[in-house]
Amino acid sequence: MMQSHIRQSGAAAAAAVALFSYCTAFGREGKKEENGSVGVHHLVAAALVEWRPPRRHAAISSAPLTSFYPNLAICEPIRDVESDNDDDDDDNDDNDSDVGFYYLRMNPKEVERTSLSDSHAIFGALSGTGMIERYDIYRRVLDDVAVERKPRGGSSRREVVIVNLSVGDKLNGHGGIVHGGILSLLFDEAMGWAYECLRHEDDWLDDPSSPVTAVTANLTVDFRAPFVEGSEGVIRVYHDERKGRKIYFTAKLESKDGEEMAKGSFLAIRMKYL
Ligand SMILES: CCCCCCCCCCCCCC(=O)SCCNC(=O)CCNC(=O)[C@H](O)C(C)(C)COP(=O)(O)OP(=O)(O)OC[C@H]1O[C@@H](n2cnc3c(N)ncnc32)[C@H](O)[C@@H]1OP(=O)(O)O
């Protein structure tokens, strides 16, 4: 069960007054706790939940994650180490799933843009029984052992966030099958969050005054198998490359049994003026 993979750290919860900003709060070395996070906009208490991924992600969607504390996972610079499971061979993606990294829950309610629940598609209008019943976002964090073990450089492709989701029976196209447009929406949002994490990498902050908002310029989805109503699944988002203002991602939606239901590719472009 997933619950066995979640370790709620009382110490972390007690100690966790985390400094958070989603704009320019992060020091160039990424040591925000140590350097006091010059430019921090928000001070929020964060109870961190650490999640060690199970061997097979089938277990992921079986627990009501929303019943845990609302957690804020801080998007901090992701250290540029070779990813430990991002080989092109997707079949190997979970082989080392119990070492090297863990996931931290991100809390949309702490983010101004997504806390406006009436206006946000996923957390507002389409959220609820029969619709998007769960959309829990986690960012992937390498643990210290993995950071030490892995040399800098190497492949730039890496998993950035995952989303643990479930969809009810009111968002179909064909009877019993979740509408492809809905799946595209779920992908788009997930990749948006991945961008939010990546943009705090230090080399992106060469000009801290430059715009940081990115929009989806291009989204392509391959639907591989029907995602039936009432299904649970996991979206995994991988960062592929960045060319100037253009940031490329790929993603896949897996069923709770690990079957690949859909694949997406996504181009985000940092806006010139926002
Ligand atoms: C912890 C905090 C968490 C916070 C979480 C919040 C998460 C929320 C997540 C929400 C997620 C929701 C996300 C949403 O739903 S965002 C909403 C949906 N998207 C939009 O509304 C975007 C609308 N489009 C635009 O605004 C502009 O067209 C953009 C800004 C995209 C480009 O206009 P701009 O004037 O800047 O572009 P440029 O002409 O200088 O070209 C620049 C380069 O880009 C290349 N190019 C341009 N277009 C395309 C294209 N379509 N395909 C491929 N390539 C394209 C172009 O060739 C050139 O390449 P190069 O010649 O340089 O090589």
C-alpha cells in the first residue's frame, strides 16, 4: 500500500517553517534555507511528506493522499545530475524506484494562480465527484546519496513531477471513456508544474528581472489505450531540453496497473513580457 511508502516526519513537520517563493526567491546556489532566501515573498508553514516510491507504481493510486496534511513542496533548483531512471527505454523506468529519490507533494492551494478555485479548470470547475476527483502533484527530489553517487552532467532528460490522479464518470466522450481533451488538459497542467519547478534552476536566473511566465505553445498527445471512466493513473513528466525561451517536455499517463495509456509532448515558451 502506498501508505507504507509515505513517511510523515514529525520532526520535519515541526521544524518546517519553509521559505517559499515562486518568483525570484531562490539563491543561485539553491541553498535557500542557508542563505535566507533573498527576495522571498511568502513565509509559509510546510509539513513535508516524504514519499518513497513503491516498486510498482500500481500502489500509488490506492491511497487517499488528500487525507494527509496539505503540503507545500518547495520548487527548488533541481541539481543537475544524471537521472537515475530516465533512459530512453521506458520499460526500465521503475527498476530503481526505491533508491535515489523521493517525491514531495506540491500544494496548489498555496499558489496564487491555482488557489483561485473558481477559475482554475482542474482545481475549480472540473474538480469534484464524477469529474477530476484527484489531481495530486509531486515533484521529484534526488536524495543526498543519489546526488553524491551521480556525476554532474550526463543526460538532461529527467523526471520532474508526477501526478497521482483519478477521473470519474462525467468527463467522457464516448460512453465510458474519458474524453481525450480532458486527458490533454491533465497533461498540460502537469507539464506546467514541471516548468514551475525547472525555472528555479540557477542558470535560468541570469537575468532575475526577466519574465518567468511560460505558456503552452504546443501540446501533442498520443492516445494509446482507452482511459475508462473511474480510472486512477499517474502522469510522469520528463524535462527533455531547453533552447533559450523554449522548454521541451514529454509525459506519459500510466494506468494503475502500469500500462501506458497516453503519451504527450509539450513545448512551453517563456513569455517576453510576463
Ligand atoms: C511552486 C509554484 C507552482 C506554480 C504552478 C503553476 C502551474 C500552472 C500550470 C498551468 C499550465 C497551463 C498552460 C496553458 O494552458 S497556457 C494557455 C495556452 N497557451 C497560450 O495561450 C499561448 C498563446 N501563444 C502565445 O502567447 C505565443 O504564441 C507564444 C508566447 C507561445 C510565443 O510567442 P512569442 O512571440 O514569444 O514567440 P516568437 O514568435 O518570438 O518565437 C519564439 C520561438 O518559439 C517558436 N514558437 C513559437 N510558437 C511556437 C509553436 N506554437 N510551436 C512551436 N514553436 C513555436 C518560434 O519558432 C521561435 O523559435 P526560434 O526561432 O527562437 O527557434
